[in-house]
Amino acid sequence: MYTHERHVITHGKPLSQTGKALIMIHGRGASAESILSLADYLPVADFSLFAPQATNHSWYPYSFMAPTEQNQPALDSALEQIHDLVKSMAGEGISSQNIYLLGFSQGACLTAEYAARNAQPFGGLFLFTGGLIGPQLNTSHYKGDFKNTPVLITTGDPDPHVPVSRVEETVKTLEAHGAVVTKKIYRGRPHTILQEELELAKEILTRTQESE
């Protein structure tokens, strides 16, 4: 079993100039560069982009619904990577409202889990085909208040990796901690990100920028 080496790829202007961060978490078998390419489709020219790279291209070895201990220590190490990034941004004087998180597939599961364990008013969460981690949800892990953080969560029905039932449970949990969730389930959609999903993310990003 493995833990993750610290390796974060950054893109765009430095945080000291933008004051806004988008943390992008790649899926299993993918790379930081591949998730960063999504930025071409989103209105994030004024953001500093951060994409951690998973050791072995996988944040944890088994399914996100496998017994949690089977995914250790990789899972805790992955959650720590995001936590350290957010903490370092706070250390630079960036408020949580100016930190946005995005993930696809395994990266969306990790993003959801990190955010639910550390609920606070983020700028926005974009969970492309993912859900909270574990065979059953351990709600004692989830703490804090999102204070109306906008969340987009999407999946296909059926999806080969993420059951719709877990997406529904995730929505309930995030809403219970104060998130405002937009959920979209696409019948027969392959395991990918559709243009329509990016349009929904774009709407949230534009809206949150306008309300600043």
C-alpha cells in the first residue's frame, strides 16, 4: 500500500495576484495535466489553478465503496493532500469563499469526502460523477457548515463506478450541512463529462463571480 508524494501542478497567475483558487482533482488512471485541460472550457482566467498528482495515478486502490480500511493509507494521505493545499491558501490570506474544488470520478469522490469532513463556505464544489466514500456513509465524519456553498453533482444512470443511490445519499448529506446542491443525472451517459455539465459549472462560476 502507498501514500502520496507531494506533487502539485499549478497553472495561471500566482495566487497573490488572483486571490482565487480552483483545486482540480483527477480521476483514477489520469493525471493532473488531464484535469487541468478542463479549465479551457470554464471561465477561470482570473483563477490560480492547482492540480495535485496522485502517486500511481490513483488516489486509493479499490472502489470508493470498498471497506475503507482496504483503501488505507492511500485515502487518508490523499485527503491530507487537499487539506494541506487549502491550509496553505488560508495561510496566504485566501478566504474559503475564494477556494473552489472540482473533481471527476475518483477525484470527485475524494473532493466530496474532503469537503464534507471540512464543511465551510467554499466558493463552489463541482463533483463530476462521484459520491461520498465508504461501504456505508459514516456521518460522524462530516462536520461544519457550508453556509450555502453552491454544489454541482452529476452522474450517469447507470454509471459503471458510481451508483445513483450513493449520489442521492451524498446530496442529502451535503444539504444537511448547508450546501445548495444542483443534481443532474443523465440516463445512459457514458463515464465522462458532457458539455452540458461544463455549462452548468460555468453558470455557477459566473454567478459566484458576479455576486462578489
